[in-house]
Amino acid sequence: MKIEEYIKSLPNDIISGDDVQLPEHSFRKIFEFLNLNENDVFYHLGCGDGKGIKIALQEFHVKKAIGVDNNKEKIQQAKKLAEENDLKAGKFLCEDVVTTKIDDATAILFWFTDIEIIEKMKKRFQSLHDGCRIVTIWGPLPECLPAQVDFPYIINQVPFKHADLKEQLLAIFGIKCIDFVTAWEYAERYTKAVAPHNVENDRFLTILQSLIIWINAKNLGITCGDDIPIPIKNYMEILKKFFGIEVEHLLNDTNLKF
């Protein structure tokens, strides 16, 4: 099957990210990267069980922290966490992130995969105060040049600077061309940042992500060399032979040989 068909076969909560909770070490890394501090009004859009809000308040001492999620059960868990830890400067809202009030935000954690939500929120973010930092994971907001990158974490800062996909990729990787080693390194960073540790699952996810990174770079003309690297060929064959997943069709250049 093509990789798009494989992705569609996964449970919806995995695709949407609705049931994905970042590990606590990832929150700390993100907040350090954001330079979150006592002057910040912090929003976690899609806050889940509220652990990110707890860390922002207790360890980074933000002025105010608001968690927003449309999952009633998760918000109930978050409110219980706030009560147990006496998080007086914390607030949890069971609301749609697309319509919730965020006007006073100075820092936002925003990790969604639904392109419709992303596009709507980008328009809302553009109206926030200059200097507001929005952290995304894996990629920047559409057509926005990253202000800072510590992959897979990316800061988008208001006002946004326009960038095409090629400019975004070069800004994220910080180099002029992308080879297999770079694709694998960055895919591994992403896996370690967002996934609970599981050796077999980690390797599978890293293979998929490294192929996606390299193929996107190839289609944009920013890979190192014209040929497909042997490791890329090998991993494409492994996916096809052992998992029945085909990715070759994603390459735009029909003249490439496998």
C-alpha cells in the first residue's frame, strides 16, 4: 500500500494527535527554548491532562498559564491536577482552540496536524502582540520563516516573515543541502522528543520520518547529490518488503532509478 493509505488505516486519534501526550522532559526542553519566564502569559492549545501547564507554573513561574482542550475528560483531569498542586495562576478551558480567547498571550505551545486548524490559527496568531512566540513541533507555521529552531521545536514569532517551503527547510536544518545522515539525525530527534521510549516503535518511526525529510528535500532540489543514497534505497525496500508500505511514488523525479 502507499504510505497515504497506511496513514489512513491508523486510528483517528493517532492521526489527529488528540490522544498524544508529550513527555515531561519535552515540556521542559520546549520551555527552556522559549525562555519562558515570570513575565509570560502562556497558553497550551491542546493541553491534554495539564502537565505542561503545571510545569510552566511550578518550574518556570509564568505570570499566568491557560490550558485549552475540547476533551472534557482531559480538562477534568487537568483541573484535578491544578487543585492537587494549588496552581492558582492556572486555568483550564474546555473549548475549541479555534475560537478560544488568546489575546493576552505572550507564549503559546501549538502542536496540531489538522491543516484546517493550523490555517485558521495562523490567521489568529497574526493579530497577537508583536513578539509573541508560538512553538510548533516538526515544522513551522505555513509560509512562515522560523525565528529560532531547536529541532523538532520551532519558534514562530509575531509578526511573521514569509517563506516558501525551500526557505523553511533550509532555515530548519541550517545547511545548504540535506543528505541521509542529516535526515536520519533530525528524524531521530523528533522521535525521541515526542514518543514514549520503545526501541522497535522508535526505529520504525525514525525510518518513516527520515524518508519523508529526504524525499521532501529531493523534490525541492536541496539534497546533496543527484542520486538516491544507498541507505535511502535500503529503507524504502525494507518498508515495502516487511511492512507493505510504498513511498517511492512521493518522488517527483520519474527519471530516478531504484
